[in-house]
Amino acid sequence: MKTTTVKKKKVEAKAKDTFNSNLVYQVATSQLSNRRKSIAHTKDRSEVRGGGKKPWKQKGTGRARHGSSRSPIWVGGGVTFGPRNDKNYKRTMPKNIKRKALLEILDEKEKTNNIIIVDKIEATKTKEASEFLNKNSLTNESCLIVLQNLDKKTILAFRNIKKAKTIQFKDLNCLDVLTFKKTVITDECLKEVRKMFKKK
């Protein structure tokens, strides 16, 4: 009996260490669907212009019965089951699931050495921002720079660099962290992120 309990504990420990990709996928897809804008729009037979007159009389012509030339089976008619711009793609996710998914990604990035912890993130010009990336060997890497406080000068400095994006730690989300390969953050800021997003 003792051996079986030890085995069960080992299996549970392994299960906890695994990356919950299903949870992260659900949160990321919900964010993508919330950002989606329904632009494509087709007109049905009631919206297409014309077709008020009956094309030919009901009987006597030998042709099929038609009441309007704007029927979906006619050229120039309405579209059946086409895309509509009134479709709602929004999906709601609970806050605790969003937080858990974000912590899952951060833990996985820490294991794969994709989180770079620095002492300070300070740059008033684009030149200084590029030098900061060169020091941390991030010139050719896509990186998300997490700021502790909203500093406009730092944001403007990194804005001109293609593969870099700045974000305040309060606005961290799964999609942004997944989009960029590297995450640059200070040690103090990382502790605050874990305190803020951990399960209460």
C-alpha cells in the first residue's frame, strides 16, 4: 500500500509541473475573438436594390414561377447565409482563468529562459533604447518590455524599434506575452506581477 501512495504522489507532482496549453489556448483565442471586427457584409434579398416588379406573369409563359428578380437564385440577387457585420464575436472569460493562464505562460517562459530580468529599463531616446537591446543581445529578437510605471519618454524611445513593444505590468495579458518571444522585466516588477495575478 505504501508503494502505491508514493507512485500517486509522483504522478500528481508531474501533472502540476506540466504546461496547461489548453487553458492558455482558450484565453488567447477569446482575446483574439474580442479584438476581431466584423467588416464583411453581404445583402440579402430584402436589401438588394430593385426587384419590385414581377419578372413575368404567373401562368402561361411555360417558365418557372418567380416573384422577384432579386431572389438568391438569380444573378444580381441577394446572398443566402453570407457574412454579416452585425455578428458578435465577443467571448467572456473569468478573471481567475485569465490570471492563471498568464502565470502559466510566465512560468513556462522562465523555464525556457525567455524572460530577461534587468536592473533598470531607462531610455529617453531611440538610440539609448537600441543600445539597451544590444547589451541584452535582443537586437534581432521580438521582445515585450514590461514597465513598472507609465513613462512616456521610455515608450516613445522604444516605439520606433520594429520588434519591441512596451507595456505596463498592470496591462499584461496572455496574447501579448505569447506574441513576443522574449519578455524584458525588472526583478521588482516581476514580483509585483506575481503578487497581482496570483490566485487569492
